Amino acid sequence: MFYDRPRADLLDRLIQLPWLLVVGATVLAGIGCVTLYSVAGGSVEPWAGRHGLRYLAALAGAIGLALVPSRVWRSTAGAFYIVALGLLAAVPIVGVDALGAKRWLKIAGVSVQPVEIMKVALVLALAQFYALLEDSRRASRPHWVLFALTIIAIPALLTVRQPDLGSAILLTAVGLGIMFLAGVSLLWFGGGLALIAAAMPFAPGLLHDYQRRRIETFLDPSRDPLGAGYHIAQARIALGNGGLDGKGYLQGTQSQLDFVPEKMTDFVFVAIAEEWGFVGAVTVLALYATVIVLLFVMALKADRAFARLTIAGTALMLTVYVTINIAMVTGLVPVVGVPLPLISYGGTAMTTLMIALGLAMSANRRT
């Protein structure tokens, strides 16, 4: 009986996990495998097979994290943030160059993108910070607002320098969202918007040349259809080809014939929309919405500030990822290089999101 007790406890903890959330994430990853198989011309290699294996490994890791009590993550949140900040600061010094930017570190022969680690670390750090404040009324006091903004601004500025504007926007949006959910007064957000509006005339001078070209192309895609405007022009053609019910699986001409750049990463949604049409695109968005709503429901039920903000921060991260990617590939915002969660090919982004989901499920178990 003594030896059976740990097994029973483990079984109870497994039963308590939000398995509907796991199913939703798994379906999205499955759609990723099916789409990557298609854009590779009907081949498991080089993307679909690796994507599936990475997801299974990340899922096992997420479940492992979920079984650890959330008080462990709360006690290590500050240290985790400092380590992630150190890795991010090391990128300009010892980072690996790729496509004209330094965003990666080689650690024991493995490529690591520190900003992805920081996305999780930021959520935990802010959740821990506001949990320590206890009273939400203290969250709007000027010194605490400035402290929270500093926690967000330092990694965001380091990320902009890489340069990686998309990840910097994601960090900032998630951080500000957690501040809002923690009870920071709307007056602070109104003042921030006023400052941003006042600084807009000076913004072009702070951007890199390629970033300015992306904005100019966003405003007028026809100005350079074979250069900076090529991505969005081909994406729009593919989206139009899809129509209501799509051209059919493995029949997407824009993706099959390699007209759509980055069809396995940032523009994978375009391949889905071309082959499965408006119906398929809306189905994918509905799946994301289901996962996000499940996370927010979990957050509302949480009885501790750290658990509530950790779960809500994960929901915000997923929301911003999806919103920016879909807006980018449909031409609603400039191209900034943000993958579609769980569907786009890429191990670091998937691992980061699954870690966040594991921590959210751990916090939910405390509830």
C-alpha cells in the first residue's frame, strides 16, 4: 500500500490536468503536420515528420511541468528572468549571424533563441511581481508602474537591437496586457498612448532600412512587387485562390510551386487558406479561439494572483502570436516575422509555447 500511494497521487494529478486544452493544442499541431506535408510536395521530409516529433517531445515536457506544484515556478520566477535576460544580452556579443541579424546562441552545439525563453520568463516575472503586491490598488502607484515597465522594456529594447521587431512587439504587448489584468489604472495606458502618438513623427529615424521598406511596402505593396512587396503579393494571390472551400489538399499552386516564401514558417496560414479555403481558415481560427478561451476561463477560476496571471499571460501570448501572424499574412500589418503557433515549422517557438502551456496547467492544478 505504501508503494502504491505515489502512483495514486501521480494518477490523480494527471486526471486533474485540463485535457481539453491538450487536445486543442494537439489538433493544431496535427494541422501543422498535415500542412507541412503538403507544402513539401507530399513528403514527410524535411518538415512534417520533425514537426510531429518535436511536438510530442514538447507535449511530454509540458505535462511534466504541469505535474510540478506552481509554488516551485513562483519561487524561481525571478531567477529565470535574470538568466533569460543574461542570455538575451549575450546575443550581440557571441550570437550567431543569420539573415543579417544576430538572434541565436550556440549552447553545447544547440541553437537557442533567447528571446523565446524571455517570453515565458517575462510572464512568470510579472505574475510573481503582482502576486507580491497582493493589493491590486498598489499596482497603479507610479513607482510600481515604472518598475513593471522596466521589467518589460529592458528585454524589449535588447530584442529590437538584434534586430527582431516582431518579438519585441510581442514582449511589449504581453507585458502590457498582464499589467492591465493586474489592475493598473487605464489612465496610465491613456498617457502611454498619448506619448506614443507624440513620438510617431520621430519613429522613422529609429528604424532600420529594411524595417522602413517593410512599412512603405505595407502602405503600397505595388511599389516593389518583385522585391520587398513580393511576400505579401504572393500571399494575397494564394488567399484569393482558396475561395470558399479551397483548391484541395496538395493542390495549392502558390505553395506547391514555391511562389509563397517562407511557406513552412511565417506564411504557413496562406497554404492552409489556399488548399482549404475560407472554411479551413475559419476552422483554424476557431480552434485557436477555443484554446484561448479555455485558458482565460482557467485564469478566471484561479484563486491566487500568481496562478491567475500566469495562465492569463499564456493566453495573451498565444493571442498576440496568432493576431500578428494572421494580420501580417493578410496584409493588415507590415511583415514582422512572427510564426503561427503550433502550426509553423520551428522548434524554439513551439517549445516556448508548450512550456508556457505546461506552466499554465501547473497553475491550474493549484486551483
